Amino acid sequence: AGTFLTQLDDSVTCTAPVADDVDPGDFPVGNYSFDTNVLFIDSSNDRVGIGTVSPYTKFSVDTGSNENLHIRSGTDFGGSGTAIDNLNDAQSAIIPLRIRANPILLDGNVGIGTVSNTYPLHIYGSSPTIAIEGSTSGNAWRMETSPTNNVFYFTEANVGSSFVIESGAGSNRIYIQSGGNIGISTSTPQNRLNVIGDGNFTSNLNVGDDLTVDTDTLFVDSGNNRVGIGTTTPNSGLHYQGDILYLTPNAGADSNDNITIKNYATSNGAPNIILKTADISGAYGISVGTLSLIGGSKTTHYGGIGGGGGKISLQGGRGRDSANNPSSYAPILLQSNGGNVGIGTTSPDRLFEIFGSASVFRFRDSGATASSTTAFIEFGGTDGGNWNRTGYIGDGSSGNTDLYFQAEEGNLRLGDSSGISVLTLQGGNVGIGTTSPDSRLQIDGNFTSETDSTDSIGTSAIKWLNGFFVNLFVSGDLNVTGNITSANVFVPQYAFTHTNETIPLTTSSVWANVTFGQEVTDILFGITHVHTGIMNHTFTFSEDGIYEIHYDFDVEDTSPSASDIDVAGRVIYENGTEIPGSVFETDIIKQDIETELSHDFLMSVLDGDKIVFQFVADDVDVQISTHGTFGVAPESATVVIKKIANL
């Protein structure tokens, strides 16, 4: 179709060729240019340029302004993407492939070692590694994974370099020294982790070794399981070293919430909470060192918890001397802040309450018991802003061991469940049951002994001067050494009894006992008589004395003919002994005639004596009988016994 290549000097220009114009023969030697710079072959330098007539590499593409370089694979590549190989001439080794640009823009994911690149940069291999190396320092770092376990490494290739993460300002945000120490905001970490600034942990912070915060602000001794605050050598589980320890409620310093220090060993009973002194090996208690309990400078105020041997004492003062010892003392104040103070209880109902199974409240004086003790409790009020004592209880005098209970401005009253004034002390007088005693002892109510016949009023050495009684009942002896001028001192003993039965004489001239079955019980005192049964003929005395006896009985002769019969009566002791002066006698000279015999006499009686009344006749037909016509109960025999004097 004609010649389409024209060689001009060393250049060949091809203009508008068609398919039939292509000659498979050899091209002449020289440069070739297609459409100026669309394709340019530099024969002298063996280079090819697209978009440029000055290729500076074997293959140079110049897209021009705002144009893209688009390399696309077709279906022949299997749709897996575009492959760029960097092999040598023999196709046996890969030589470096360089991409020079600033910046490099990749629109899509980049896969290294994989065509299934699912991430912006996806590196795949048995031990994939990213290396970062300085061109001048030679320091190199690697990011890689382990082929044997699920571990990611950020490794220093050249041992001895530090690893730094910085912010835009250039300060050391994270600094990892070659020795392993890590610093946050510091390039000179002195420990495995050294943080300059605040830290915030939303979960647990686990430290396997010692932990130090600001040298000695907080120190955790992992080897001994101890925590030190203000010290790096803690001697206990929690060791605080400093002048002041503040405990603030959770609700804030201005709240009234409680602060509780508790030994929370719930399964081991109730273990103690022990405070030790600065002398760690010393006795329990705070005594060698000092714990300040009041505000102000420690050189101007002094107060402490002291003691030893498991004891705790409170001590107050107003200052210290040059040797830092207390120079003066002041009261210790327990202020309840409007509430109550409880010992052994968390809910006291009064200003001060002690609770326990065997609570003991002790006041102990430091002086000698016999001569120097003055420990007591004072009671009083406030008048015009000044203390005014109204009474006290305790050892009010150092010269003895007496215990005083004194009301100094009023009466002293002791009460029980019946009232508040069972015992009243007023003006030197004692009242029991009365609040206004008029004598040294005045009792409103009965006055009895604890047991019967064991206690006394007064003694033989110390006697009462006068005694005034409305009634005086004495069941035992009444011993009077002086004159008795009142009849009321006499203790009467009496009995009256009778019978209306017929009592026969069993044997002639043999004494027969007279039984008394009708007793007037209201007229019987101190003398015992059983008016029923076979023993109703005896009378028993309970008091010694002189007794008047009146014995009266009626007899009748029931024989067929009249005769002169002797009849007599008497009183004997139970043992059969006749009582002198008790026998009386008469004669019966008429048949069926009632004859009365009566006799009075005196006898001496001792406590426990028993007497029996008898009658006798020389004819068995004589009997005691009643032929009374008048009256409700005509007597056949009567007895009256009266005590008239003491022995």
C-alpha cells in the first residue's frame, strides 16, 4: 500500500499506518518516534519512553499533568490482578524492584506474599517480617510473627538501641531502654516502668515485682508482701511513715459519716487490733513513739496513746520541751459531736454507754491504797458558766480507804422498783419509806428480822434508852433487869374448856380422868388442849409462869339406897404426880342428889408441862353427870386456867 516509514537522518517517523502497511522485516537502526512522544524508542541508550522523548530508565512513562498510569490485567491473568515480576535475564533470581515516588498512592489493598489481600497492607508468609533500618545509624527494627506460636514481635535488630514513641511535640511519650526499663514521659527510666504524670486504670493493675511511686510515696514490697507509704522499707503489711495520717469519710470531709477500722477475720472469732510504737520490737501500745490526737503543730501540742503490755492509755498536753518531751498536760476530750459514745456497742442510747457480758468500770488512783487514794466520780451542773458540784461517789479522803456517797446540796435517795425514795438521807437522818425522816432512823412500814429467833436489837453492852410501842408481842423470854411499870409487859396465857357428858367411875376408890370435849376455841392462848380423841384430858403449857387453876364438876350417887359416900377431885402431871394444893373433897349423904364440887389453887408451870384433871369416890355408883334444867349447854365439869405472873 506504500511506504509508511520515512527515515530522516537518525530518526524514523511513522505516520498513520494501517494493518497492511506493516512489514515483518527488520527495522532500520535508529530512534523511532510515534506521534511525537506517545511512544519513543531511544536507540542510542536502549530506552523506551511513553509520553516522553527523554526516557531516563529502560522504560519510562510520563503521564503528564493530572493523568494516571493505568496497568490492567485482562482475563488471561485469571482475574487475580496485575503481576509485576522482577527477575534476572536468566529468569532464575529476583533482583530488587524499586518504586520511586513521593508520595506513593495505592487505591486498594496491597498484598505481599498473597493475592488474598483483605487489608490495606497484607503480608503473608511462614515468618512475615517488616524491617525498619536507618541509612546512617544502621539501627534496625523488625516487626514479625513467630512461625511456632501466636506471638507478635517488635524486635531490635541491633542490640543496644532504645525504642521511643513520641508525640508531634517530640517529647518522649513512651521510651524503652535497651536494658528493658520503660519510661512514660521520660527518657531516663530508673525502673522497669517509670511514669512521669498521672495514670488511670479502669481494671486491675497486676505488678509481679516491687512497685515504687515517686521514690517513697508508695512502695510495694512484693518479696515480703508489704506496702510502704512514705518509706521504701516497710516493716509490716501496711507501714506509714509521716507526721500526719488523715482518714476522711467516703462522703467527704464535711460529712458526719463514721470511719471504721476493723479486723475482718470473720471465721476466727474476734482477733484484736494492735497498735505498736515506733520501737517495732517493743511492747504493744504507743508509748515510745507519740501519736498526736489534737490539732496544731507537734511542737506546740502534745497528746498521745501510750502504754505497754497490751494496754492503751490516752494522754494530753500543751507543749514540749527542748528534748521534745511533754512539758505540761491538758485534759483529753472525747467529743461525740452531738451523738453518743459507745464502748462495746455501735448504738449507744446515752452519752456514754459500756456494753459487754461482764462490763467493769474501774477508777484506780496512782497513790497508795491505804493513805493516798482520792479517786471518785463527781456530779453537778453549770451555774453562770461555772462548774457546781452537787455530790460525788468514791474515795473522797486520802487518809483512809472509806468509800463516800454524798449529796452535797440536797438529799440522798436510793430507790427500787417500788419508787425512787425507798431510802432517804436528809440532814443526818435516815428514812426508810419516807422522804422526810424526823429522827436518826425513821421507818414507814414493818420492821422484821430475816430469820426467826436469830437477830437482836441492841446488845447487852449497848442498850436502847427508851422504847415506845403500842403493842409488844414476845414469843420467847422477856428479860427485864429494872422495874416493870406497865401491865402490858405481861404476856397472858389462858384456857377455858368444859364438858356436859356423863363420866362414870369405873372402879371404887380409883382416880378417873375427866375428859373435856366442848372447848371454847376463842378463849385459848398459849395453852394447848386437844378436845377430841382419847387424849382430850391433857393440857400442855408453852410458857413458864405462875398459873391460877379453877376446877369444877357435878357428881350424883346412883346407888339403890342412901349412904355416906366420900367424893374428891385433884390435878396431876401427866406422869401421875399430884400437884400440891389441887385436892378437894366432900361427902354425899343423899341418894340421887346432884352435888357440885369447886376448887381454886395456884401452881408453878414450866414450858412443856402437861396436866390432867381427875375425880374419885369410895362407891362405884358415883358419876359425873348433868341434871341441869336451864341453859343451852349445862356443864358437868369446867376448867379455867390463867397465867398470873412470870417465873
